[in-house]
Amino acid sequence: MHAAILKYFCAVARAGSIRKASEELHVATSALSRQIQKLEEELDTQLFERLPKGLRLTQAGEQVLRHADSTLHEFGVLKGEIAALKGVQSGQVRIACLDSLLVKFLPEQIFAFHKAHPGVEFRVQSGAHGRITTMVAEGEADIGITFNISHPDDTMLVSDVAMPLMAMVSKSHPLAEKASVTLAECAQFNLLLQMDTEPIRSLIDVELSVLQRSGRILVTSNHLMMLRPMVKMGLGVAFYTPIGIWDEIAAGNIVGVPLTGTKLGALRLGLLVPKRRQMTHAAQAMLEQLSTALADLERYQH
């Protein structure tokens, strides 16, 4: 019962709204509101400021959130250890990753894991690098899959593999026949860029500005599924790692041309985990599977 109340509290705190939290939890707003009120009465303090546009944690609420996160995590570890005594994996594994990993890589990994451990459920969220690192650091995700660039001190990146950003063009594009290209060459054509991919988008913009080239941006979108068909149509140049476009590259519909003279061609992809927070049995097992899968990807690329 205590765990359920803390789970409700965390959901409301992160959503900033009882309505949004109720939709996420599939719990009636009236029931959720009563649980929050009950917790405030039990602690004899106000945990949320009621604002016109939602809820905001009070100072006491911030303390309760830290306690709730820690307690729920430890409870999850305990449940996993008890399940392990019975020879099974159970619980939830929370993963935050780049959206390109949702196309093929992660669905295949979850499918394989589910066959071996059907009692484990997954919660998967995509986001830009900065969002992924924050989720792992703050305990919202057990595993992050992102680039090996800056991340919080209380996290560490493991099992990283080479995953360079490449210029993605259609097979009929003028750049498709080149062995490699520079950003300056890419900027001679329409650019198809992603939104909210910091710091990658900033690196592209900065390096182009140093070259005194900005390129003509034809389309910006926050989703790979929007830009990928536009690349196939030959409308411009996009910048992606191969991991989300391997099927099109293998079929010859999209060509990935290596980038030279830029840091973007030396990016590495890895698994971000907390340094000091114990992982559940299920999360540890998934981490080991993902480490093996990334190593296999690197061998496949070569």
C-alpha cells in the first residue's frame, strides 16, 4: 500500500498535473487526488502548490520525491532479488534512448529478452542526448542508450561502440558516389535536419558557421520517420547514424556517406548507467544483453 501511494505521488510530481498522471497510470483522477490528500494529511504538510496551470512541488514535496524515488527503487531491487530466488526475472526495466534505436534495434532486443524472461515489462522513452542523461541521473531510467559525450558525474557510459554520424542521401543524389564528404559539401544541397537533438544539432550549426556556410534547410522535424522517406525521395541531405536506417542502406535506397573533417564522424554510442544506484536483476540482465548486442553491431559494421 505504501509503495502504491509513493508511485502515485511520483507520477503526479513528474507530470505536474493529477489529470496527466491519471492518464498515465490509468487511475481515476478522484482516486489519485484522494491519495495525494491522504499523504499530505499523514505528513501534516502541503506537498504541492496548486497553480492555475498545474501543480508544483513545495520544498517538503521535493524531499518526499527524493524519498519516494529511493524507496521505490529499493523495493524494485528487493522484488527482483526475491524473484531471482525462484529462478525467474520480474519487474520493470526503464530505458531512455535516441529515437533511431526505436526503429529496429531496441524492438528486436526487447523481443529476444521477453522470450527468455516473460515476467519483465519495459518502459521506453525516446529523447535527445541531454534528456536521456538527465533521466538516468535522476532515476527516471535504469539504462540510457546515447552518444559518448558529456554526461552527469553520477552516471557512466559503458560498452560504447563506434557509431559515426553520416551524410544520408538517396542513391541518385550527387553525393552518393563519393567515398566521403565534408559538411561544406553537404551544405551545397538542401539540408533535412532534426529538432531537439542537442548537442548534435549545435555541433552541425557551429561547424557550418566556422566554414561560413549555413546550408539551405528545407525541412526540420523532431522525428526520424518524417525525414527518412524525404531522404529516399532525394530531397536533401540528412545526418544520422546508420543504426536507424540499416534496412534502407542494405536495400540500396539510402546511401550513408562518411563525414570527414568533423567530430561528428567519430561519435560513439553506448549504455549510460548510474554509478551509485543499484540496478535491479532485470535491468542488469538487460544491460548485459544490450552490451553484447552493441558489440555485435560494431562487428557487423566492419
